[in-house]
Amino acid sequence: MAHSYLVYSDKRFAENALKELGGKPVPFAGKFFITKSSASKAKTLEKAKRSTFTEWAAPIVGTAKLGKSYSQLIKTIAKLLKKDDTFTIEVINSRDISGTNAKSIEVLLGTELEKKGFVADLRNPSLFLYVILQKGEATICALSASDDAPKVLDVFRADKKIDDKLNRAQLKLKDAFERFPVPKKIGTALDLGSAPGGWAAYLLKKGMRVVAVDNALLEYDSISAKAVIAAKKQYLAQTKKLASKFSTKPNVVNINGIPKDFRLLHIRLRAGELKAKQLTKIGGVDMLTIDMNIYPRDCAGIANGLADSLNKGACLIMTIKLMTPNVDKHIKNVEKTLSKKYTSRIIKKLPHNRMELTLFAVKK
Ligand SMILES: C[S@@+](CC[C@H](N)C(=O)[O-])C[C@H]1O[C@@H](n2cnc3c(N)ncnc32)[C@H](O)[C@@H]1O
């Protein structure tokens, strides 16, 4: 029997997502649509996860009329919960009710359900409930802890809970680590288009040794590891002067004399100038990350050019900047170029991407 799923995509890519999964739009802030599927829940969620433009999907498990109070909604949720479930609720309030924000409705629903004997667990719930409020009606969706699917719906609201001041660029890479099959242990990462250093800082935090490539300087003082900067001979004096202004005093060396023992090496070059020989000297690369603001096909060309210098099984994470609105063409160009050297390719609009997509692939 076909079951209905609520699907969420970024407004900018709603039409692409709709085309990909099929379904009918619903007027929840213009970013949701309903798709019907007769396949199993696991298969349907997997399809949404593998799709390029869908960010989140969950089965619709109930609806409730909204009157002056939330009593019918609470009753409906109570019927859905099993005795042993622990739950968390995320509310998206698409009605225009001033002063009643999503957070306070979550607290109200949680409190009322606890009064009925159910147990809320915000950290490790067995059931994730999602309540989308529209005028007059609430749609309720649910995912189990065991469902292999993104659990957070409104990532931007969730970000506010993060103590660590990760910048937006880092959040994009964090999304990629969460949603793609990135190997657990990675030795050295090569990060192209690195400045101001958000990704480099994140990779370092993950325990990697990082080679950052960008002509621009990084925010060395905000990165946990002391940096070594390698510059061409003609830029050595200038780079030393610039580096001396940072309180962490990065060590500046000639590009021909790169030391082996570094945690963060910043090579001041354009990515296209990087030589395979330099990578061999560094001791091999297990992960290539690219976040350069250049045409996607040029990024893919650079990734291809460096592929032979990467260690076997190395993975690639690359943002595809949609410089022009022809999304399909950019995807096709990247796919065509990368298919020669990389396999297991996944392209996905990640929650923190704006006019861009992120690609994951593995060196052949
Ligand atoms: C969006 S920023 C990267 C942000 C970075 N991922 C972070 O987390 O801080 C893009 C960077 O790409 C760099 N870039 C553009 N073209 C490049 C090229 N050909 N080689 C190296 N870097 C390049 C720019 O200098 C810029 O610093």
C-alpha cells in the first residue's frame, strides 16, 4: 500500500526535488511536498537520501485539527507513541501567529505528553516526531532512531544550539561528513581553496594532517594547529611580513624546502600550479577537499589532474558552485569529467549549501 511522505528541500531547489522524487507541493512555506511511495520505508528514505535535491523526508503518521488549543494534536501524538518510546518533537510553524514560536510549542507539547506519562529525551530519543503547523491543521511525521535518514529538519535553528563557533563553511563540511560515506580514519587531507581556513580547521579537529592551498592567507590565529606557510621564492619576504602580524607566528618556508613534520601546511599557490611532485614529497594524500569559487568543470579538471597523486581509495569532497542557473549542465560537466578518475559519486544539496551542491567521490 502506498504511504505518504513529507519531503523537504531548500526553496531554491524545490522544483528540482519535486522532479526527482515526484509528488505534489503543499503550502507549508513553499519548501515541502508530499510524495507517495509503495516501496518500504527503508527504501523510500534511502531514495530520498541518495537524491540530489532532497534534504529531509519522513513518513506522515497523522494529522490533527488545530483549534484554540493543541488538545487534539496532543491526543493524536499520544496515540502514536508506544509506552516504551522516548521522544523528541521538532515543530515547524508556518502559520502567522505572532508570539507563538516553534520552540515554545515544542515545550508545550513535550510537557503535556510528559504529563500523560511519556518520556521526552532530547539527546537519544527512540522516536523523532515532526509537527508541521499550518492554518487549521497539523501534519505529524515520525522517524525512528534506527531509520537511516537525516533527523534534523531545520538545521539553521539547530545550529544555534552549537556552543562551538563553527562557521558556515565548516558546517557545510560537517554536513558532508554526516551524509556521505567518509572513511573514519584519514591521515592527510589536501584542501584546495582553503582561505580563510574553516575547512582546514575542521579537518584538523578530525585529527588529520592538513595541506591547505590558497593564495590568500588563512586566519591562522583561529586555527588550533600552528601553521607552516610555504611560498614561492619571490613571495617569501612578503609572506614573512604578513605572517609576522599573526600572534601565532606561522613559520614561513620556501616552497622547495617544505618540512615533513607539520600538522597544518599552507601552500600559497593557485591550485592549478600544484605539482604532483610536491604532493609526493608531502607523503601522500588520503582526502581531497575542494571549495574554490570557480566554475565546477574547472574544479573537476583540477581534481582529475591530481587524482594520480592521491593514495588508493582516497575520497573527494567538492562543492559545485552554481555560477549560472543551469544546474543540470553543471552537474553533467562535473560527472563527465570526474567519471574518468573517480567512482561512487554522489551529488547532494546539503543543508548548509546555498547556491551550490556538494559532491562526494572515491578515487578509482
Ligand atoms: C569559499 S572560499 C573557501 C572557504 C574555505 N573552504 C573555508 O572553509 O574557509 C573560496 C576560496 O577559494 C580560493 N580560490 C579560488 N580560486 C582558486 C584557485 N584557483 N586556487 C586556489 N584557491 C582558489 C579563494 O581565494 C577563496 O579563498
